[in-house]
Amino acid sequence: MSDSLVFVGFVASLLAGLATFVGALPILAVGRPTEQQENLMLGFAAGVMLAASFFSLIIPGIEQAQAMGASKAEASGTMVAAVLLGGLLLAHLNAVVPPLDRIGLGPRAIADARFRRVWLFVAAITLHNFPEGLAVGTSFGGGDMAAGTATAIGIGLQNLPEGFAVAGALTALGYSRQRAVLLALASGLVEPVGGLAGAALVSIATPLLPWALGFAAGAMIYVVLSEIIPEVQTRLGPGRRASSALMAGLVTMMFLDSTLG
Ligand SMILES: [Zn+2]
């Protein structure tokens, strides 16, 4: 393993992570959103992350497992286990979060249901940036520059709407737009950490990659289904508006991932 490959893997995952920041910037251009718009933005963000779970985590995870010699059934079975584990962890984390506030940890007002829900969502997006970085790092660390570049570009592109999702969700909580953008940047900076680990420890990281991708997908899907969708439905009233925002986010990410990724 040459040091230059590790460096390239790190820089590429850093650039992909910074796309999260770039994607959040449009938030600065729009005026202070109304409560309606905030909720539509949160619904859009949920759709984006739901599509991202399948197109940029689960499908690549199955492909990665197959590339390591697993049969289609074995690869899919691995993903089933990883997705369920991710969901399970979040379900438990969810139960653990409120007491954090009582001992003075966690963001302000985390005991508030809406704060807790949106922060769990942001935490899940941040968490999934680690295996994404790992994917970029391992593909460079394996020595294939073309594969590494393609992975970095694909992941960078899907980080654009994710950055918007993070910043939009935090704006919906009442954070200033500048702060929301900076927090999106912080969540994107998890990516080069994964990138460095993946490139430097490629022989260890590669077999773990499908697990990490599936785990992150399970965590994300759990949060979207159990926290964000009910939240948006309650705030906007059941029916069309929330679902339209979600569908718009879903197809935006699906299109980006399947044409450009
Ligand atoms: Zn992503």
C-alpha cells in the first residue's frame, strides 16, 4: 500500500464530503422559510434519504459483496442482516436519547420530540457519510484510480441533495440558515475520516464495507419511517402535501443516483 494512494483516497473523500457543504448553500439564498415550507423541506429531505439508502448504500453494498466472491443470495442476505442491525441500533438509540438531556448532554431541548426526531435524522445522515467515505477510500486503496474516481464523483454528487437535506432539516428546527449550512459541512467532514480509514486499512476495510453500507442504510430507513414521515404528516396534515414533498425528494435523488452516480 503506497502512501500516495492513501493520500489520494483521503483527498477524494474530502472533496466528496465538501459537496455536502456545497449542496447546503442554496439554503442561504432563500428567505426565512415559513413553517409550511420548513415541513415541506423536511419531507423532501426524507425522500432524498430514502432513495439514497437504496441507490447509494444497499445496491452498492450488494455489488461490493458480490465483487468479493459472494453469491447473489449471500450478498443479499448479508445486506438484510446489516440493514436490520442498523434499524435495531437506531430503535434503541431512540429510547436512549431523552435521558441524555437530563444529564446535560446533547443539543439543547433534545427532550423536545421534534428536536429529537430531526437530530436523529441528522445523526443518521452523518453516520452514513462514514461508510461512504470508506467506499471511496477502499476503491482508491485497492489501487484502481479509475474506480476510485468514479466512486468519489458518484458519492460527491449524491452528497449535494444530502447537504440540502441536512441544512433544510435544521432550518426547520429554527436554526439560523448560516448555522444549518455549517452543521451540514460538519456532517460532510465525516466522509474524509472514513476515506482515510478505508484507504489506509484497505485489507481490513474492504470486507467490512458491505456491512457498513447496509448498517447505515438500515439506520437511515428506520429514522425516516418512524420519525420523519410521521412528523411531517402531523405538521402538514395527512395526505397530499407531505407525500408530494417526499416523492419529489425521492425521485430527485433516484434520478441523480442512477444517471450520474
Ligand atoms: Zn449519501
